[in-house]
Amino acid sequence: MNCQEFLERYSEFRDIDEADTEPDSFEAHLDSCPACRRYHEVVERGVELARSFSGPPIREDFEDRLRHHIYHADLVAHTRRRDGSSPLIAVALAAAAILAGVGAWGPISTITTAPTVDLPGISASAPQVRTILEPQPVQQSPERSPAFLNHSNLWSESNTLLYEHSNLYHRYRDGTLIRTGLH
Amino acid sequence: MFAEKKTHDAFGVIPAGDTRKELASLGDSEVVQKFLDGEERAFGELVRRYDSRLLNFVYRTVGDRERAQDLVQETFVRVYRHLHRFDQSKKFSTWIYTIAGNLAKNELRNRSRNPLVLFQAIKKNWDADHRPLEWEDEAYKPDDLFRKRHLKEKVDEAVQQLPEHHRIVFVLRELEGRTYEEIAEITDTNLGTVKSRLNRARNNFARIIAPMVD
Ligand SMILES: [Zn+2]
């Protein structure tokens, strides 16, 4: 065996448990070749060092975050499957489930039972109509003000939620409308 | 799914302490079966068994502590949601490493969306696969204090300098102790590819680390 062959087949020697190779020829070469002996030592020592340095520690809140993610992912998926309702409702339900479920998940937490609380019935009524912040006239050239922004229904009550949560709302408030963000 | 499991758990069919001890004494496949049977605590046992190991593996692969934590979180979320699809004739550890490995690979792929970065990565991979294997022990040896101070950095750096497809097999074999077959499954390659990449990865690693090693 020469040095080139030793390098090319080195893994057969290092992973002897994985190969059907007899180590004799490798060992004979190592006995007679200081360069390849050094190579083998460097690999062994380097790997030993790499193993001895522990990686980053698991963050303290790792399990809490994981519990949160699992509840969230599971409930959103379940809600979507069930009735195809909007992601907003699913997220709200997920948040409620997290509040209810935190601490009750057995595998990680030590709390094994959750108290049962009788709550009074909830009656809901329609929310008050909020004042809608009308967009101010855009202080920019007309070609940068898309025509659909003037559509009368866009700012109507039924679109309040959409409007207030869209990029348009914030950009108008800042008075720095450049693009609509809708493509 | 949740309601059923939570109810079962909340009733505390078995006291928590005993359950934990019992779970800790089981093999992976039995813990998986417990979870599938509705024992939620079994998932906690899997998390305890694999969180640090996966974090090490993913961190070594992507080289970013914070992202590694996120990717390990995502791995467990996927395990939780898809465990019922896991083929129980296979090893659970291989399956969970495959999920983590795929997430790590996606992370690296997303980083190389820039065409220039992508080109450099392809070139680096090509060079690493085709460069003749060589070994020349350089005479340079830093003094002891310097060496001690920088050893950890150098070792980490040596692993990070390996091209992605060499790094992942190197980490799985040398730092995680996986078999060739497991590595082939985790990286979705064949045994021959695993062997050749591993040999080249070791050669590269040795050349980088040599000046620091007595
Ligand atoms: Zn030699």
C-alpha cells in the first residue's frame, strides 16, 4: 500500500466496523510511513476535540415554546380541516387553547391535572361601530395613486377590519404612501 | 386528537413520577407506541432524549445557534404531527434525524438563493469532490497559549469550512456515531456516495485542523 491508496481508502480503516477490510495492510503502512501516521493522528485528535466541545445549550424556554408551537400548529390545522374558517379565527382559537393548555401538557410539565372552573354563560352582542379613519389625500403625483383606492366600498364599515390591518392603513397614517403593497 | 389525549392525561391514569421512570426505561419504539396509544407524556420523553443531540447536529450543520434552536423546534412539531405516519419497522432516531437534516438543508438552500452565493457553493462543492486527496503536514505550529485559546474556534471552523454535503456526513458519522446505512437514509444518498464524501470530508478536516493538533 502506498500513501495515495492509504488516503483514498482511509475510511475503510477508520470505520473498520463498516467495512469488510482487513486492517493489516493499513497497519503495516502506518508502521512504515510517518506522514500517514500523522494524518491518522490528526483525524483522531481533531474528532476527539470536536466531540469534547459541547454545542449550544438548549434554551431555557425551549419546552414552553415547543408546547406553544404544537398547540398552535395542531389547532390551526384542525380548525381549517373542520370548517375551512378563516386563519384569524383559527389563530384566536389557538391562542385560547394555549392559555387553557399551558401547564396541562403532561409530557414536559409536572402539572398533571387542570382545575375545572364553572364559568357563567357568555352573551355576545354586535360590536359598536368604530370611527373609521378616512385616508387623507395622497400628497403625491396622480399616477402613484391607484384608481381602486377611490372605490367607495373600500372604506366602508364592512371593510374596517381589513383596512385597519392592511399595509395601506399604516402607510396612510404615516403619510408616506409609496406603494400599495397589493400586487 | 388533543381532547382525547388531554383527557387521558388529565385523569392521571398512572402517577406522573412512575410514568416518567417507566418511560425512561423503554426503548424508542416502545415510547413511540405509548404516545400513539394516547400517553402524551411519552412525547416529553422523546423530547428529552433528542433535544440536545438534534441541537448539536443542526448547529454543526447550519452554523447558527439561534436558527438551530428554531429548526429543532420545528423538527419536534413535525414529529408530533406526523408520528402516526412513521413506519415503526424503521429506527425512530433515523427518522427524526432525517427530518432535522432536511430542515437544515432547506435552511442552507434558502441562504444560497442569491445566484452568486449559489455559484460559489456549487464551485466549492465541485472542488471538494474533485480535488486530489492529499496530505502534507505543514510546519507551522502556533505557540501553546494561542493554540489553547483558539482550539475550540478552530475545530468549529474546520467543520463549518467543509462543503455542506461533506459536513453533514462528517457530523453524522464522527460526532453522532451514525452507521453508513443510517447516513445514507438521512441524507437520501447511496452508500458509495456516503463513503466517498466521508473520506473527502476527513481529508479536508485534517488539513484544516493539523496546525492546531500536536
Ligand atoms: Zn503513507
